[in-house]
Amino acid sequence: MNSNQDPSFYQLGLELQSQKKYPEARAAFRKAWQQEPSDPAPLLASAAMECSLNDLAAAHGLLAELLAEHPQHPEVNLALGRLFHRSGQLKYAIQYYRQSLEADPDQAQAWLQLGRFLFEIGQTDSAYDACQEALKRQPDLAEAHYLLGLWHYQQNASEAARHALSEACRLRPDQAHYHLSLGLAALLPPTDAPAAMAALVTAVGLDPALADNLTHVGIFFLNRQLYHLAWPFFSQAQQAVSDTESRFKLHLYQAQCALYLLDMQQALDHWQAAQALYPERWYVKLSAQLCLPLLYRNATEQARWLQRLRQQLTELQDFSSTDLPRIEGPVRLNLPLLALSCQAREPRPWFEQISRICQQIIRLPQRESYAAVPGRCRVGLLTSSLNQYHFVGVYRPLLEAFAARGQRVQLFSLRRPTDDHMQQAWEAVADCHWLSPQSLEQTAIQLLEAELDLLIHPVVGQSFELYLLAQARFAPVQVALYGHPVSSAAAGIDYFAVPAAMAGAPEAYSEKCLALPGLPYLPPAVPEAPPFQRRAAGLPAEAHLCLIPGELYYMSLLMDPLIARILGGDPLARVLMFKSENPVWEHVFQQRLAEQLSPDQLARVHFMPAESQSERLALLKDADLVLDTLPFNQLYWVYQALRLGVPVLSCRGTLLRDSQSAGLFTHCNLNELIAENPEALADQALILLKDAAARQRLQQALLQAAQAQRLQAPQDALQWAEHMAGLLS
């Protein structure tokens, strides 16, 4: 404002505006402008008032009037840039922002507005430069620091993003979205969960509407199986939300975390709290009744939980419901299929009881007539597992085999791939139907409309949705491929297809066992990491390294005496396992081992950090010996050990899941790698650990076998496709 101008009308306009006397304020601003047309401040204030009242046309009229009088005035051009920016007229917005800076390049606010505009239209690098120019002229511009933080966040530059966003929060601690972005930046690797929590709690305190972000961060950790990090975010969100549906879902998330953190009482409490909110949602009660720990602390605990499960299954035989759960969020039925597959010795009776309960509680549309159409073979594949391992190693060979027969498979997936590249890879080999999110009933209808002749369930039991769908009939012939369960026992599965070498005892299957030749898949190789350095890892060069790969929940109670026998029989032995991202599993397993091992022996058990699969493979390659887990075999790691020529031992089993490694060894004529029982396995391990020459001879035999045997051959998958298609005739 011109210092020579009478300030009364301009100040009066501001006061009237603060009192929401807008017509009077307009008149006062106009009078001030008429007194001194050379000063645009009154009409700029009047235009800003009209913008606050969402009358953009009136604001535009005032600014156009000013522009006619002051075409080069930086503040007038800046105000027009903001107006066009707000109204979505981007061409004019950037024009006036640039004209404002041409008139006065030292305007920090103009640089900031230009940076914000460029950021919004995706020109993020130019936006970065504009924000830097703004900060050169006014270092305390919080919004500029905020935008720089967002730019660094998009570049995954965690340290720079956190620094810029922290500065924005320091300058404007009242801005909830600044703290929210800082919390999200703390999730970038290396993740700082406490910092994320502190920032998000501050954001929610400033704006309670942001409480859902605590839940989203919890889900972020939950999806990465970081249950101990997810738990506090769900707990904090539970305190911040008030609507019943959000509280219900949070209780289910908390129950899921508690289940994997082995806090079974917490899991039961949260399922009970969820059921109290919605008593009609039957699957919550069912989840509580069928829960089972993945890792036991001792044999007494295992016996107690298995007895509880027997009792609950008996009580549930008469349970029924007509409700259908939706495929969304945490609203999912907890079935102990994975736990039973990992731990139980005779799981078929368990699965049969669970299948009967599933048939009672779910009523899906299904085919009335099961007769195949003569001469036709429409093939469908139903799954929810879409990662690269399953695609390259399991699905693609089979999908390509059917395509070679002129039968392009229809893929029905309950999940969508997490990246565009993987989605394109799937769509290149199958006609894909992405079914999420929708109800099970809608999924069933879509399967029926496809009029399939053959439906393949490659991972039945991996999710509750798939297992419920496996109870229904969508095609004349329905086949399960070998995966987590030893036998599906599902009412809708006719055949359980397994490699003949791994089939196990026929009586273990409730379906007809389809023992097929060859090995139709191979886990994909991953890039090698730099060689494993024993000294850097704190391991003596002369130590005998015995690696037991896989997640710690595969360490059944059978493994404890096996480890004790090896450490007791070889003072140079070191037993290595991959460090779990779930510290509770590691703690429980260490407690278990402490009951059987001396302090010296316990000190020779190491949980090795490995950030990637390639680092794990480097450790595998340097190991003197690899032990398979019992009874649930680690087929992926057994394959990789054979590839690298690392001696690997397993036991001969009677079921599918404890016969896979032995079946692979038999297929490759490597029977010397098979022990008859855990005691013999320990004895054989001690012999190899102490005899370097024997290990070297065995290593050469493994490498020769891996080169001579076709661990994966296209004709194997083709034979599988032919056998399954032949079931229709």
C-alpha cells in the first residue's frame, strides 16, 4: 500500500471482511482503489476475498481490471496465476506465474507457487528447481521444504526426504499433512518405525480425519510380515477411530498380528472384541475357534493346542451360516491349514473335518451337471498367488504347455499383481480375470459363466477364499496341484496331482492321487550376491557350517534334538539359520533350544541376517552342509543347494510334504542324501561335517547330477497338461 494514501478505507475493508460483512468490504476496497489507482493492494485484497467465497468470476473481473492498469505488476500476475491454477486453467496459470517472475525474479512466493504448480502437473524436476529458488530468497518457507521432501520421497531418498519434511514441520508444526508425509517418509528403507509412529500420531492429533493413515501404515508392515511393527500402529489407530466398522477391522488386524507374534491370548481377545461389535459375522467366532500357533514352545503346548482344535472341530460339526464373507481387508476366515501342514504328522483327518465345516457354512452357486462336453477342453486356473516365484517356477510352464496344445488357459485370480510388469507377464500367457474386490458369490458366478471343463487349483489351502471355493463345483473335473496341504479334503477336488517321485502314501489323500511323471517346475534363480565372508560374519574360518534354511515357523519340535545331536557330536559345528523379520519367532526358538543345549552349544547357533534372496544364496553356497526341515520340506532351498553343489540331507517321509525332498533326490539318483529317520539324519550330517573329502566328492556328484538331470523340462509340464486334459475323456 502506498504510504501516502489515506489508509482508512483499505483498513476498513479488511475489518469488514473479518466481520463477514462482505458487501460493505467490497465497497470499502473499491473506495480505497479509487483514491489511489496506482496501488493495487485494495483490489488484490478484494479479489482474495472473492476467492475465499468461491466467486472466481468476481475475482477474475477484479484482477483483469488491475491487469489493465498494471500489466507488469508482479503481485497482480501472481494473483492471476493462482486464480487460473485454482480453476484448472493450467495454460494460463503457468503463463502468469512466469510473467510475475519476469517482472520480479526475487519473489519467493512466486517461485513457490510455480514449484507447487509444476509438482501437480508431474514436472517434478522443474518443481524441485523452483522450490530451491524460493528457499534462496526466503529460507523459512515451510511449503517449499515440504515440496522438496515430497520430491526426495518420490526418489526413495529417505534421508533427504526426512530432513526436508522435518524442517517443514519445524517451521509450521500446525500442518497435519506435513507430519503425515514425514511419517510416510520414515517408512522408506532404512525404515524408522518409531519416527513414523511419532509423526503420524502428531498428524492425527492435529487432524483426527487422518487416523486411517495409522491403519494404512499398519497394513504396510502387515503385508511385509513385520507383525511386531504393524502391531503398535493398529493399537494407536484403535484409540483414534470411533466408527464401529473401523474398530471391527482393527480388531481383526490386531488378532492377525497377535497370531503371528504367538500371543494367542491377545488373538483370542481381539477376535472376541470384534465379535462383540458384529455378533452376526460368524467367521470371527470361527477364526477364534480354529486358531493354532505356527510355532510351539514345547511339546506340552503343542499337545494342548491340538487337543483344543480337536474339541472345537467336534463342536463345529453342527455349525452353519448363510452369510458370505467378502474378499476385503482383514475380514477373512482363519483356517489352520498352514500350521497343520507344517506341524501335524497325519493331517488328512483334520482337513476332512475342516472341509465338512466349510461345506456347512458356505453355500455357493455351482454347476448342477458335471458332464464334460465331448471334444472340448476349456481350462481354468484359480489362484491368489501372483509373485515371480510362482509365475516362473510353477504356473508359466503349465500355462505354456496347455497353450502348446491349443488350449489357452483362463486365469482367475483373487488378487491383482502388485506391478504392471508382472501383470503383463501373466496376460501374455493366459486370459486373465482379476476378481478382487468382490464377494465369493460373485467370484463363483464368474467361474460358472466361463463354462470350464477343467479347473486347476494350484495353491488350494493357501488362503481361506481359495479353500472355500474348493468346496464347490465349477467344472466337470477339478484338480489340485501339490502345495501347502498334504491333501485338500475339499469337496470340489477330484484329483490331487503330484510328481510320482514325491507322492507319498496313497492313503494320505482323500482325493484320487494323480501321480504324474517328471518335475513340472523349478524355482527361478536369483542374482548372486558377493561371496559370503565368514570373518565379517563373526564365524571362524575352520568352523563346519550347517545351514537350516527357511522361515523359523518351519522348525518343528523334531528339529530340536537333531540340532542338539549335531552340536554335541562336532565341537567345530555351527548351526546357521536365516534371521527372521519376526523377532518373536527367533526368541521362542532360542528358548526351546536352551532347554536342550549347553551354553557352549547354544553359542554355536547363529541367526544370520540376509536382506535379499541373493544374500541368502551366498550363505547357502558357502555352507558345508544343508539340512532340510522336518516334516515340512524346504523344496525351494533343496533345489538351490543341488544347483550350487552343496550337500543337502533330508528324511524319507510318508506324506507329500515330508516326501518332496526325498522324491527329488530319488528322481536325480541321489539316494545317499536320504536318511530313514531324524536320528540317522543327524549321524549322516556328523559324518559329512567332519569329512571334507567326502563333502567334496558329494559336491561333484551333485553338480554332475544337476547338469545331467533335467530338473525342469518343458516336456514334463506338457505331460502334466496332457494327463489332466485326458481326465475329461
